[in-house]
Amino acid sequence: MEKIALWSAGGAEEVTGSKHVLDVNGQRILVDCGQFQGRREETYEKNQRFPFDPKSVEAVLLTHGHFDHCGNLPSLVKQGFDGNIYSTPSTQELSALVLNDSAHLQEKDAEFVAKIIKKKKRADMKVYPPLYNAEDVKETLRHFVTYDYERRFRVGQKLNVEFFDAGHILGSAMVMVTVNREDGTAVRIGFSGDLGRKATPLLKNPRHMPPVDYFIVESTYGNRLHEDVDQAETELAEVITSTAAKGGKVIIPAFAIERTQVLLYFIHKLRNANRIPRIPVYVDSPMAISATSIFKAHPECFDRETYELFFDHDRNPFEFPEVRYVAEVQESMQINERHEPAIIISASGMCEAGRILHHLRNNVENPNNTVLIVGFMAKNTLGRKLADRNPTLTIFGETFELKSRVKIINAFSAHADYREIAEYVSEMDLTRLKKIFLVHGETEARNNLKLELKRIFPNVEPVETEKRYTLE
């Protein structure tokens, strides 16, 4: 009889660094390999060391191209992994952007901190060397093998794998692994990855996979409900209009993939309806620019509403006269020298790296400005401190007072909330389901989602990091 075990090496009791291990008779499969994000020293240590030998992993099944799911693949390869990384084609394209951008940012951030230490003689600060470089990323991309949704493929001797549209970001997938036993029976294990939502624009709704024996589902918003999308549009219009009236800037930390494109969709829609002033919109992230190009190239992934609003009228949701895509560093720096009202969308989403740090550094002490939070912020990130409205913020080792307005709009999240997750599970075929495991969520979120799901299905368990679970 096949021995099947599941354990999490990251992204179980937290929402970053997703790494879930499936072991079938010693054949080790890794579902996702994301970077942990948090305090700098803890982040570096966690991302540098794997709680398993990378050489022992036969294959990686990648659910999507967000940094917290793919961001540590080069470290895995660098430390000896030599198998295939399976994903959808769009996920491969987006992962290439994310990983190259990460290598570049790690190098630039290390250089910047080194300059501050030298210039200001900061003996208390430390430079953390990049975990990987562009050559490591290039080597990693050689390992990718892509499959479209609902195209079964084999991994090893006993495993069949299939991707299903998760509706989270472009190319995002739920993964179904089928373990074929010698007695002719099979065990099906489903991984939700990050589960999308029905109500959000652009992408199609999440699909349902065939009945599974075990379902591993995310719980990021396991204790939260998203605002209504129509109400969020109204709030976005208010933030832009009121900030512009004061002559201020709206600073939006946003993931370069999906969140930036959704924001452009809504801003374009509001602009066309004359609900906001026509002020400059800067997309200040080279990765976001490239990601938007990939989105443009895949209109087959968009939902009916997007076609009715834009494509049926020969319009592109990501292009309008006020939007400016900022590629060069010099142009990015010039944005902060301009004093007219503007919207600045910049990465990274949790404010842990990238150009957003420079925009925050230059703008958080101005009460006329607004920092708009449009996504989940993990514990101990600068983004969480902004969301919690900490009176002071540390950026590049310097302290700044938070004087700008902070507004949070949760409706733009691409993650299902607890009601949407429960609805998704209730619509599944539960005839062969034995257990639901909860991952990718902080303790309060996982515990609340457990209670919600137990109204539908009795056997629900939050996964503990590195605890082995036997699947029968």
C-alpha cells in the first residue's frame, strides 16, 4: 500500500512563503516555493534555509506567479533541485518577471542600504546579500514545463496531475494530484493555491475540480469579509477626488501582477463615467509594465463583463490618455519632484522592496496625500504597519512620521473571503472527501474559517508547520 504524507514547509501558519510537501513512497513533490516576507533578519534566515534537502524534491507544482508562491524557486535550484517545475503557460511568463525583478531588487536594495551605512555610519544596520542573481533565475526558468488547464500529465510513476482555473490571477491554478495505487484504486488530493472570487472583474470565476479525497485550501481572509465591489468603486472615487482636491497624491502599494491591472480597470471605468478627475496615473514598476503586457496578450482569460465594457468597444482596459507606464529610474525619481495631484501605483504590494519604498519615503509626511491599501499585509511588513496606522515608520533605516491619510479598501483583493470560500466548498462534490486542510493564513483567520467550514463538512484541520499528516 502506498504511503502518502503531507506537510508544510511554509505558508501554513502564515501567509507568505508557501511550500507544501507531498510525499508518496519517498517520492517528494513540492507544491509552490514562495519567499517568506517579514522582519529582515528572520526573512533572510527563513528564505536561505529549507527544512528539507532540495535535492530530494522530484518536481515542483506551481499554482501561480505571485512572489509568495514562486519567489524562492531560484534558491531551491541553486541548492541542488534538478527536477521539473510544472505550471500553466501564463504562470511561467509571470514567474519569469517576478523572479528577474526579485533578483534585481535584492541587488539594488543591498547596494542602497550599504550606501546608507557608509554615509551615515550606521553600525546597527546590516546588509543582506541577495539570495540569488539573474543567472540563478535563468537557470531556474530552464526547469519549467507548462500545461494548459484541464490537461492531465504524469509526474513520476504513480502521479497524475491536472490544473484547474483558480480565478485568482492570470494563469493561477488549483492542482489536483491523483495517486494511482497498485490495487487499482486512487487517492485524489486537491490544492486550492490562492482561491479567486466570483465578483471581481477581468478574470473568469474559479472552476471546480472533480471530487477529491483531501482538499488543501488557503485561509488568507478566513476571518474577514470583503466589501461590495460597487461600494469599493464609490470609495475609490472618493479617495481620488478628495485627495486631488487637496492637491495631494494617492500612493497605492500594489502587487505588480493582478492588483495593478484590476486598479487600472476600475480607474479607467471611473474615468469614462466622469466620476474622478482626469489626473496623471503613474504605473511605476517595470515588472507591472511587463505583467500588463502579458495580460494584454491573453484576452481569452478575461470574463464577459470585461469584454462588454472594453473589448467589444475596441478599448483596452489598461490604456487611457492619463496613464503613464514608468520604466526608467530617473523618471520614477521625477514623479516625487512633481507637486500636482496624481495617482502612483507601485510595487511591492507589502511595501517590503522596490520603488514603492521611495514613494512612501517622500510622501508619508504630507497630510494632503493618501496611502491607499488594497491588499492583505502580512505581519511585520511595512505594509502592515501602514495598515495599522503606526505613528512612525522605518524606511531604509530612517524614521518618518505618518501624517498622510491611510485608507483601506479590501474589495479589490483577489483572495476569496471566508464566506466565498465556504460557498465554494459547499458547491463541491463532497461524496469522497475525507478531510479539509487549512493553510496560508494567520491563526485567527484559520480558526474562524475552520468554524465556518465545519457547518458544511465535519472534518477540517488547520495545518501546523512541519507536522506530518498521513493521507489514506
